[in-house]
Amino acid sequence: MTWETVIGLETHVELATATKIFCSCTTQFGGAPNTHCCPVCTGMPGALPVLNEKVLEYAVKASLALGCTVTQNCRFDRKNYFYPDLPKAYQISQLYLPIGRDGKVSFPLPDGGRKTIGIHELHMEEDAGKLVHDPWQDQTQCDYNRCGVPLIEIVTEPDFRSGEEVVAYLEKLRETLQYLGVSDCKMQEGSLRCDVNLSVRPAGSDELGTRTEMKNLNSFKAITRAVQYEAQRQIERIQEGKRVVQETRRWDENKDATYPMRSKENAQDYRYFPEPDLPPIQIGDDDLARLRAQMPEMAEAKRERYQAQYGLSAYDAGMMTSEKALADYFEECVALGAEPKTACNWIMTQVLRKLKELGQEPGRMAFTPDRLCRLLALVEEGSLNRNTAVAVLDAVFEDNGDVDEYVRAHGLSQVRDTGLIEAVVAQVLADNPQSVADLRGGKEKAFGFLVGQCMKALKGQGEPKLVNETLRRKLEEL
Amino acid sequence: MKITEELVDYISILSRLKLEPEERAAMAGELEKIVSYMDTLAQVDTQGVEPMSHVLSAVNVTRPDTVEPSFDREALLRGAPARDSETFLVPKAVE
């Protein structure tokens, strides 16, 4: 029998706000335990939450970008559960009226095809704190620095059929949210976390099998492998005549297997009710229109435009849009007059090389587009040869030093003084009669040798085109 | 609604509460009183009344995304039943 894997995703994304969702504590990563906390995010009696306006804005933008209908009259609900990572003993979330519903996302697949999946809903909620178990004391330490960090949870329909589709969707989701500027979506830092709901059924069947939920998937690789493992495990169970138990399973990356989580963690009766501490939210048509107008051009649209408008290859356009900061950088260079293909070439080779060397991200780069453009202009007008320009970039990149100043200070400008070049060429021809004879005898290689001698005399700074031309002309005049 | 001792057991599991047998019976009685008050409320004719999710008429109460200094950690930890120098301590809760 052939089996079909059916997957739905719940993705939690940390929003890139400066403060927490319901209080003004910083969301900055790290910090000594419980130093980014206040009575609201530690759940002190009587403390009252107040919604961060940026969270609402980001959640609406994310909803729009994922094709959702925005719930213009929405509110928060209280999800009750007793676990010390949430000191209030409940999480403020949204159940009945999530901010976004019924979306659609279309994304490219590795095999060249496309897939469209449905978004069931998108809602706002608060993150929980961090628990650290002390094995010696048999106690658990609670650090609430992350407690109250704003999240959106994006729930898809069960529309995926493979791990590859899941990863392709997550890549698209990450790209979309990064371009919107609502999250940095760093999986390794936990700002994008994914739970995978998976069931299997005989191919062609319309019924859904019993699903399991997998947690602790913190890389694309882990997701692909966990999907393969769990689908196989369920198929084998069914083939052995056993049934799949609906449960939450934890992916163990070291063992490449999923394990059931303890049943008491599985008790799911959250007794939701409308959150009485927060008044409802109304999003007017004008607010919605304003936010819609702020939607940036997304990566896929940019990729198409770069190919059509600037003549970049698909690969180059993909590289330029791999991060929004890089695309912004490229576009600024073009706006400053750089030839698009040249700018793209320099960014892909030199700028990315330097960023990698320095361990920096494009968004935090000191080297500004106007500096790169100046460098490209100097190459274009022949004042710098390419290799020298690369050396200049190397030198000024980290501190965004002035290109002209550096070139002047280090005497790097190419020699374009025709008088000087003519004199050098004449001298080289006089000094190397044998090479001149070889060249006349048909040995083209001798020309290269003569060019090399001229460049040597010019300390490598002669403009190659000018040296070549002068040499040809002088040879003819001989 | 009848609050059985089984229901009390279930709620105490959800609430991580350990109840003695005599407490269970007492709790069942108290909960039933509370819930029966809801039954009284349910008798009110609400035909044509728009459900509301909040008692105040306020909407859109938000604040700007501006960082304010956090609280003094010592002040936060002071009231905790168990603590160390940096964290709140609870009985083992992680696998």
C-alpha cells in the first residue's frame, strides 16, 4: 500500500519589538536572570497588562502578508495552565477571535514546482519564561526574562505532504516576516519555532488519520528528519495492526527519533475565557488601509524585478534578495548610479566575503552604499584597477573609511599620464630588442612580456588599457 | 450543575493541587455553590442583548513600544516562597 503523509504546522515567531507585549521591559536577548522583569511579566497580583501598539501593528502586517482576513474586532483570551514557566498560571493568547484568519501562502518547491497552502489562523500571544533544573537540589530555577516577549503563532491547514514542502514553506515564511521587519526569524536563537502535526493515511483517502504533535524542532534539518521518522513510525504501527496514539512527542536530535512526552504535560484543558484585563481591539478600515499601504515589496517580487529590470541572472537575483538588508543595500547602490550587474557582482563577491570574514550580518554593515559606489566609479573611470579596488575595499570596509582619502594617502591611483606612459613604453622597447623581434616573428607571447615590463616600471599602477594601446601604437611606429 | 468529587479530582490535576479526601468533599460543595450562582445568572433574559467581552466601553488601550527600566530584581524576588540570588525556585518541574 502507498501511504500519504499529512502535515500541519504551528509556528511561533518572536516579534522584533523593543519591549514585551504587555509591559515596558526590554525584549533584549540574554541578561542576568530576572533582570528584564517587572510586576506585570512576573505575574504579581494586581499588575495590569497594557498592549504594546507595535505588536498589534506587526501582527496585522503579518496577517496581510500571509493573505489572511484581519479580524477588525478582536480581543485576547486567557489560556489557563499551571506550569511555572508562566507565573500568572495562564497565558494571554487569542482563541475565539484571532487577529488573522483564512490566509493563503504560495511558495516555490525545490523541484521547480509551486505549492499553495492554507493559513488557518494567526494570533498574538506572550512567550513563557525559561526553566532550569538543578539536579543537586531537585529544584527548578525560573528566569522570566523571556516571559512576555511578544509572539505570533501561525497555524496552517493540514496541507503539507512532505518534509521538503514544510521546509520550503518555512523558508518563504521566514523571508516574508524578515522583509516585513516584524521578526528576525532566527531558528537557532529560537525566534522561529515550529511544532509539526503529522498523520498518515492510505494514498487517495480523504479521511485524516490520528495525528501526533512533534516539538523541539529547531532546525530545517531536524524538521525534515523528524517528518521522515515519524511518518515511518506511524506507518509501521498501522501495518503491525496497532493504532497511533494522539500525543505530543519530542524530537531527540542526537538519537534521530521521537519520544512521547510525559502524559501530565499532555493534559490539554485550557479552559479559555475572554481576558478581562485587556479591553477589546478595534481596527478601523483606515488603519487597515494605512498598514496595507506600508507593505514592502517582497523577496519574490524583487527577484523577478531584478531579472527583468536589471538583467541579473536568477541566481544573482536570489543572492541579492536572500536578506532584506542586502536587497536594500543593492537597491541603494543602483539608486546612487551604480551599474546594477557590476554592483551585484561586487556585493556577491567582495561585500559578502568581508561580511563573512568579520562575522557580520548585512543589516549591521558599516560600509555604506555610497562608499561602494565611489569605489566602482573609480574602477569605471580607470583610476583604480580591479585588484587595487579590492584591496581598498578590504582596508576601508570595517570602519567605512573614505575611499578617495585612502587612495590618495596610499598613492594607489592608476597612472593615466600619457606622457609618462609613453616614456616608459619607449624605454621598455629600447631595453628589450629581442622581445620586439620575437613579436615581429609572430610570438604573441612576447607582447604580454612587454606589457609586464611596462607595468613593472609603472609600479603596477599603469592603467592596463592605456598601456596596451600605447605599446601597440609605439610598436607600429618602430 | 452537579460538582462531583471526580470533577474536583480532575480540576485539581489541572490546577496541580493535592487535596485531602475531606478537602475534596468541601471543595465540591463550595464549587457547586459558585456554579449554581451562574445558574441564577443564566435565568436572566438576554434575548437581543449583544454579548460583550469586557465590562468597560474602552477599546484599543495600547502603549508605545518604548523601553522603561525593569524592576529591581531583589524587590521582585523578595516575596517569593523560595528563591536563590537570581531566580525564583519551584519544586522540580522539568523532565
